[in-house]
Amino acid sequence: MKGVITGLVITCFAAILFAGAGYVQGQNVELEGRITLSGAWALYPMALKWAEEFQKIHPKVKIDVSAGGAGKGMADCLAKIADLGMVSRDINAEEEKKGAWALPVVKDAVLATVNANNPVIKGILVKGLTKKIFADIFVTGDIKTWGQVLGTDEKQPVIAYTRSDACGAGETWAKYLGKKQEDLVGIGVYGDPGVAEAVKKDVCGIGFNNVNYVYDAKTKAPIDGIRVVPIDINGDGKIDPDEDFYNDRATVMAAIARGIYPSPPARDLYFVSGGKPERKEVREFLRWVLTDGQKYVPETGYINVPDDKIKKDLEKLGEN
């Protein structure tokens, strides 16, 4: 009996070590060096949090994080200018041929936004907008007034704001509408903060933003001056109770996690490198992100990578 108990203890201990293997080994390694991250605004807040926490564990490692759009992140990592590119869209075959090596690290979504004082804001919140209406605003440009959006006599113009930089938000929003980012029409604005500010200043404005640029980091409510445009998913001309989940960040993230919010515009976010990372500090950082680092995901406004993807990520990284 004593032998059985001892065996169980050893088995349990081994299981605990295996479960934490993603980072226990890394904690015993004295790391130093510099890691550079570049790219998507969507992943920027999460990358900053991860960098802050990882550097507490490894103070001799310096992590530099800069935003500039998913296109810049992909270009920088393939050119070896950055160790890791932050990319907020799917990786295409051409990029993989060039050596793009990607790991999904979190999930979020792109949301449509309007000015809080929009002339037909009450109707927008009650009826929502269908995919076709969004396409008529952002692709064909056929919708010119807010009256056309809701079938009223309102004459104020619809002013569409899109992204001027190559970005995952633009590509993801366009994919939802069956197009590519270059097919979107509207006034081009640089970066997530730029689009949010443009919509906030324009009573007739409509745009799209990543989740963390729509909701206030402290209150978790939509930022002052902006409202989220609910999607009439089933096209019945109204926002049903199961489609009404935009009042706070936690509720919309729960809807994304459950698959209620359409995908796209829900999507995975990636760390990408130009080939499999070889430097110890980069590999340890990625391993930590996929293990201990996942505990910071919900509080920062993202959705965790599912366990099955974590397992595949660690195997891909070479830690199984």
C-alpha cells in the first residue's frame, strides 16, 4: 500500500511539473538580452502587459514594443528588423513562403463604431445594422445619408472612416464584408487611436476599431463620445436580446468567446517571426506568453487561447 501511495505522489508531482513545464524551466534560466516587437495596434496593449510582467521575472531582458499596424509587424519580422511581429489577421500563403512563422496568442474582434451623438443613434441601437448596410457604407458607398441607413428622412451625411495603414483591423473588417482592405472606401486615418478620435469628433462619423480602443480601460464602458454599432446578425430589422451585448467590454468579450459575435470580425491575434525563433530569450518569452502569461489576458481585454491551441503552440515551439 505504501508503494502505491508513493507511486501516486510521484505521478501527481510529474503531472504538475508537466503542466507547468511551459515555464518552470524558463524561470530557472538567467536570461538577458533585448526582444523587439512591432506591429498591430490590436495586440499592442496585450504585448505591453506581457513585456512588463516578463521583465519583472527577467530584469536583464529588455523588451521594446512599438505599434504601427499588422502590415508593419509582418514586414519588420520578415526583414529581421523585429524579433516578433504583432499581426491581427490570418497569415497568408505568400508570407509563409517568405518564412513567416506564427503562433496565435490571444483572440479579440473588430467592432463598428459611431459618434455617441449621431443623429439617428436611438434607431441604430434598437435596429442595428446588417452586413449589407455596412457593405453599402464601406465598400460600394451607395449609402450617403443616415436616413438611408434607417429608412428615415434624415439628411445628414454618412462619413465613413477607415484605416490608412495596412492593418489587421482593416483586413478583418473587409473580410467580414467579403472584400480586402484596399476595397474599403472612406477617409483613411492612421492607427486605431486615430479612427476612434475621428469618430469621436464627427457627429456623422462611422468607423471600426479593435475592442481595446472602443472600451475605457478603467470603466470597461464605451469611451466617451463613442457608441458601438450592434450587428443585426439574423437580419430581422431589430437587435434581439441575444444580439445585445455591447454595453461593456466583459459582455462583448463573452459573446466573442461563445461564438455569438461573427467571425470575422472576431479573429485570432499572432506573434510572427521570420522563421522559428532561435535566441533563448525570445523562445522563453513565447513559452511564458503561452503558459503563465495567459493569466493576464482577460484583465487586459482579450480572450485566452484555447487549451488545445496552447498545446499545439508549445509543440510547434518545441516544448512538449
